[in-house]
Amino acid sequence: MARKYSAIVHSLTPFDEKSRLDETALRHHLRRLAAAGVSVYIGAAGAAEGNTLSRDERNRVLEIAVEELKGKVPVRAAGVEPKDAADMVEFLRSAEKLKVDSAQIYSMDMGHGVLPNRKEIEKFFRTAIESTSLPVTISNQKKVGYAIPLDMVEKFAADYPNFVGYAYDTNDMFYMIDLIHRLGDRLEIHCSGVGNALFTLGMGGNGFQGMEGNIAPKLIASVMAAFMAKDVDLMHASFRKMILLHSILRGPVRSNQRAIKPVLNAYGLGGGHIRPPRIAISGAELDATLAAIEALEIPEMANWKRQ
């Protein structure tokens, strides 16, 4: 069976000036992602500001995504880190009813710095996976403070046909190498964040995911397309621009959430507002960010004009 490759974008969630969900802006944004051919995660804790969404808002965002993306590009329910298994089960059952293509199971965040032990980790993931017939991907984020033991991941892969993917967010290259070696023929393996994209692909993984595609989805898609076509020059050129875009967004402002929306708004692309207490970059900081991005000469931005 041919290996599946994919570049995945964690879509933002546009809000209006009163912090209400801006459905029109969301639809326009999702259409731009679909036109670029990238897979899309919806409602994540990062760019999507998923932790600020009510349950009804989250479900409405997923519903709109299914309407706009289904049958065009894979639409994946992302969610946020749950505090317990019941949180994750509720999310997965809602996502299944809304007919997304697949869903993500974040690692449990028990709060207050508490880390689950091995039995608790296993119980959490088994409860979540068994609660749905959706294809599911486990996302092991370093932010929660622990890695899932690989022998446990192997057991899940053996026991559950609907466990189809694994996303890993860490700089532990040995874990990723071992993960791909053990499970690369069974799971779709992505690095979470664009920095390790070429490492993951080169070691036999399936791709990468991140937020940068909210601004330049065709650039993100071109990294994957060039890798698949064995076009080394294009792959390196696209990867370089992608990483520099990442550094511009993450470096001075420390969070993509504060920069992506104002950058899109500056070009009339409807990023929307950020929900408080986050504060979007503006003024000289935004001007410097726009100038740095424009200096990259990203092809799809050639005809963009500041509003």
C-alpha cells in the first residue's frame, strides 16, 4: 500500500469585534485552505483558540468545517487537552455525530502540574479510543509534561483498528526515530510543529502539522509536493521560507495566535479578532512583522496588497 503523505494546517477561528464566532470569515478562510489542498484540523488549542470556545461554538465550527471541506480535503476535529476521559469522550462523540473525517485525542492535562501514572495514561487512551468508531490520531504534546510509552502505543495499534495516526511534539529525535521504526507501517506519523518536517519525512514519517498555513497554505503544501516529487531544490526553498515564516511569527511575539490574525487582516483576508485576554500585535510591531514576511517573497503573496 502506498504511503500517505499530508501537510496539515491547524485552522484559526475568526471572531468579530464582540468576540462572537464570525461564520462568514471562517467559511472564506476554510475555502482558501481547501483550494491549497492541505488537510485541516479544526478547533485546536493553538491557532484556533479552542480553549475559549463553548461546547456549542466548538460544534458549530466543526459543522461549518464539514460543510466547507468534506470531500475536498480531510477535515479533522482537533479539540483541546482534556482534564479527564469524560471530556475526551464527549468531544469524540460530538465529532462523530458531525461526520468529520477523523479526530484527534490530545494527551490528558490533569492540571496543577499533576502528571498521570502509566496505568492512568493507558486507561485514559483506551477509554477515549473505545468511545468512537471515528479514525483517531493521538497527539502527544510536550506541553503536558510526559511522553506516552512506545510499548503502550504499540498495544493500542494492535488492539484498535480505528487508531490510525500519531502526532509527536518534542525535540527528542530518538523517540521519533523509534516511533517510526516500530509503527511507521501501521500509523500515519506526523511531527507537531513544522520545525522537524524534513526530519520526520526523511525518517519515513507521513508529514507535519502547524499553524503557518493559515497565512500561506500553498507554501506549506509545496513542501510536501516537492518531497513527493523528489524535487530537492524546491523542497529546500519552500522549507526555508516556511521555517522563516514560523520564526517571524513565533520569535518576537512568542505566539502565533497574536500575529496570524492581524497579518491576515492587513491583507484583507479576514483573520478576525483575538479573544481576550490575548492581545493582537499592532502598530510598529505589526509593521515590522509584515515587512519581514514580505521579504520572504512567498509566491502566493505576490499579488497581495495591504489594506
